[in-house]
Amino acid sequence: MLKMKRITPVLLMTIQIVLLTLTLSGCASSATAPVGGEAEASAPEAAEPGAASGEQVTISLSGAFALYPLAVAWAEEYSTLNPNVTFDVQAGGAGKGMADMLAGAADVAMLSREPKPEELEQGAYVVSVSIDAVVATVNTDNPVLAQLLTTGITPETANAIWISQEAKEWGPLVGAGDISAINVYTRSDSAGAAEVWALFAGGKAQEDLNGIGVNGDPGLAEAVRNDPLGIGYNNIGFAYNLLDGTQVDGLRVVPIDLNGNGVIDPDENFYETRAELNQAIAEQRYPYPPARILYFVTKGEPSPEIAAFYRWALTDGQRFVAEGGFVPLTAEQIAEALARVGE
């Protein structure tokens, strides 16, 4: 049996630092992780069955920030098992990934929303690989934080903040007297997170969301971290620390009032750590959307080399999903995905 490496703290921290650094320098749309090349000192015992052998192959992936950390971890391990296969993984948003893939600039798109009809018409071939979610985030110095964590938000509240913009001050939002303005942030790049958040808020597409546009998931998180009156939304990988699963310093995740009674009841309060939230997502207690399936997408059926990588990611590679803070697919979903790539 092949020995599987774990997603190490060093790898997770490296991914987080790369994304944040590139965002702050204005280059988040080209956050890149080349994986492969020099063989590691402890070479694997055997290559992954079905992988290309001999000829050097490079597989390029582009797209969703949500899927980027898991894709990098998968790519690193797969290249270790198959030294002739290298990867170029870029995070630039789901929309960019789909555009790159359909134009032939990338082999695989990382997608964090459902494919659009026009993308399917152009040959987008979608394979499920994991699950995660989007959450609302505010600054830890928000003037009504205690009340907000007690009352939570609903789809109607989100609509009033991001779509109709009827909610303009923090106090009235939670039944308090504070008149501080709500500073609303949204994604400026074409993003799966924005698409699913718009659906949760009663909209139809990212274009329905209003607010100060910020590029990239790390950029949006940082904007709210720097604004005590700010509210935004993030993929959970950027709202929780990669190493220990606690909420990111300076941010607080806003709970969803699932039954609409104006109070976050004990069975609705599962946001303290990413592990608790992921369990709620897996059990579908956290709503879909803003929870969603994550996909790899090719133009037409994947090549044999890419299909082999998919099969590994959906079998042995699923070990990395929970370790990386993601939610595994169900057995039925994995079987459906494997059938898509010719199990």
C-alpha cells in the first residue's frame, strides 16, 4: 500500500501566506503554486495506477480560492507518487478559472458554484470533488457584535444588507440604538462565493450583490478585518485558521438563524470552530446554499492523465479532504463522480 503524507502545518501555512501576500500586493488573481519537479528524498514505492508513465506531463488548474488549498495539497502528493506529473495551480476566482479552461489557457477549472448553461454548452465537463460553504463575517470590534451573535442573520437580513440595501445602520439590524453605518463588502472578481451568497440572500447572481468591491477571498477577509463597521462573506477556508480551525483573528463568523425566531438556538450554534461547522454542513444543518459542492471542470471529458488524477483524488486523495478542513463527498457522490471519469 502506498504511504500517504498528511497535509502538514507547514504546507497549510505556506498556502495561507502565499494567498494573503499576493492579495496585499495586488496580485491575488495570479496566486500560483507550481508543484512537482525535483524528486523528494523519500521516493514513493510505486506510481499511482492509471497515471501517465515516462513522458513528462504538466496539468494546469485555475479558479476558485475555495478549492485552491485542497488542490495544492492534492497536486503535491500526486506529484510525489507520480514524478512525471507536475502541476501549476492558480487561484483567481471561479469565473476566471472557467474562462481560462474554456479558452484553453488552463486544463482544469476549479469551480465553487454550479456551472452555468452557457458554460455547459461550450463543453464544460463537471466532476464533484469536495464540499464547503460560504459564511458572513464581521470585524471583532463591531459595535453590536454581541447582539449580532445572539440574533444571527436570515436570508431576508442578507437581502436587506447586500441586495435591497434597506439595512443601512447596525443598531436597527439587531434591535439596538447604535446608528453606525453598515459598510458592506462584496467580491469584485467573478466568484463562486459571491454566486452562492447571492442565492442565499434571495438574488439570482453575483451581479445582484451591492457593496464595496474587493478582489479575491483573502482580500475580502482583510477588508473586513480592517473595518470595525464592515460586513462581508468568505469561503470558510478564509474565515477559519488553517492550522487549528479557530476563527481568524479580527473576524467573527455571523451565525444563521435557521428557524427565523430571532435567536440563535443551541442547535443553531455550530460556528466556534471549522470542525463544528463542517459537521453541520455534512449533516445539512447548515443550508445549501451557502454550502455548496466544489468541482473540477475540463472542456470535454478529461484526458487520461487528468482522469487518473481525478480517480486518485476521489479515492486515496479523499484522506486530504477532512485534514484540509473540507467536507468529504458522500459515498453516493463519490460513486457518481468516479462514473463520470470512467472508474
